[in-house]
Amino acid sequence: MFSAELLPPVETFYRGEFPKLSRPSKGWVKALCCFHDEKTPSLSLNFASGGFYCHGCGSKGGDVLDFLQLRDGISFKQAALRLGAWSDEELSAKERRELGRAKRETERIARAAEALKNRERELRMAARDLLHSLENQKRLTSERLRKCAPDSPESAAAWADLESLETRIVEQDAAYRLLCFDSAEKKARFILDEGARSQMIAEAIYGQ
């Protein structure tokens, strides 16, 4: 038997399904559409009703049940079971196993999405703080340079430090901008693949 009261909160559900959402506007958020390939978010999600509409491919529905049915090609009952909103003591053993697997997978995806979001925030804040620190070091080094006699060893050292700081600032600024403004796919790669970060930063700076 279906029970709407057992459905999860709409916002919790959608945040578990989409790792990257826009800021809410009048109850709606935007995400990259899961019904067709795209680079610019065109899927609108309503945190109140669960309704959704893609301005790109036209996929739409009125609630999270419609969303699961359309995305996964499952029945109303299967969607309700997956969301924990179907109570039926006569479920077959196979249905119970499938429901358990689906619930565990949903929970795993939600945990992974939350962990990725938290790691993104940590790296972004760390990049911002390091960028500010480097800019402060550059300011202090410039002041030191002004006090040095021209062509002195101290002046040469200050110039070398300044050049090194300029390079690090450009690289750190690129990393910070990537974590702030780039696509969800690139952010995930930057976070999860440490070996790719240097190349991604170089691509952001030089377009290589």
C-alpha cells in the first residue's frame, strides 16, 4: 500500500541525486539534466512539490515518483518501494532484495555526493586562504625590494622571490577559480584525481 507520508523530503532526495545544484530561486533550482547530455544546466527542480521540467529536452513530471519512473524506467510501485513509501507485507523475497539493494545504492550515492561536496568546500577555502597568503607575501616582498640598493644581492634575491610568488599566485588563482566556477565534472576530477591537478591548472592558465 502506498503512503505519501513516507516519502523522503523533496530537497533531501534531489540533493542526493544531483551533486551540483544552483541556488534556490522561488523554490526552484537548476541542475544538469539526467535525461539528455548537456553542459549548461537546464533541468528545473521544485523543492516544494518535487516537480521537474527540462527546458532542453522537455522531460517533466509532478513529483519525485514521476522523476524515478521516468529516469529509471520503473513502475509507480517500484518507485514508491525505492523511496520507502510502499508498505506491503506480501512483498516477494525477490522484491525485498531488490528494494534493499536500491535503498543501499541510494544511500551510498547520497553519502558520496555529500562527501564530494564537503571536500570541494574544504579545497576551495584552502585555495582561497593560500591565495590571500601569497598575495600578502608578494606585498611584503615588494616593500622589501624598494628598500634594497639596486644591483645588490638583496635586490636580486627579492626579485627572485617576487617572480616565484607571481607564478604561484597565478596557479593558485586558477585552482580557486576552477573550484568556484568550473563544471561539476571538472570539479569532481580535480578533487578526486590529485595527479591531474597540475595539468588542469596549466590548461586553465594556458589553454593547453
